[in-house]
Amino acid sequence: MFTLSQLRNCIEEGLSPLTCEFTLCRDASLTLKVYDAETGRVDLVVTGISTNRLQTPQEVAKMVEELRYELQSNNVGKLTLDDFASTTTQ
């Protein structure tokens, strides 16, 4: 069984270098905000994470993989200003 601190640590390590902010809700669920600390850009917000369902390292690892997939999916097809500048100077 994971403590809340251990759970947070595992998620933060799995999503590094992005920053994670956790909020413990009244129903003992977590809200997770994942963002870039340098720019402040929020990449993902997940509500209703049941801490009761994350009891084993395998369950936590599976959730981290799902979060990484969501983050990757959110960034597909996005151009940064650097990308735009390199295409216009050619």
C-alpha cells in the first residue's frame, strides 16, 4: 500500500521534467495538474483520481503510462513558435 507522499513521488518522477500539482479532495480523490514550470503552460488536468485504486506499484505505473500517453496525445500536431520560424526562413 502506498502513502499519499509515495504516490505523489512516483507520479512526479514518471512525468518529469514537467511539474505536478496535487489537490486532495474531500472524497479522498486527487486532482492532478501537470504543467511546465518555466512557461506556466498547463498540459493536463485530471480530476477524481481514486487513491484507493492505486495500491500496487503496477497500478501506479499503469496510471503514469496513461498520463504520459494523454500528454503525448495533447501535443500531437502543435507547432511552437520555433517550429514556425524555421519553416518560414527556408
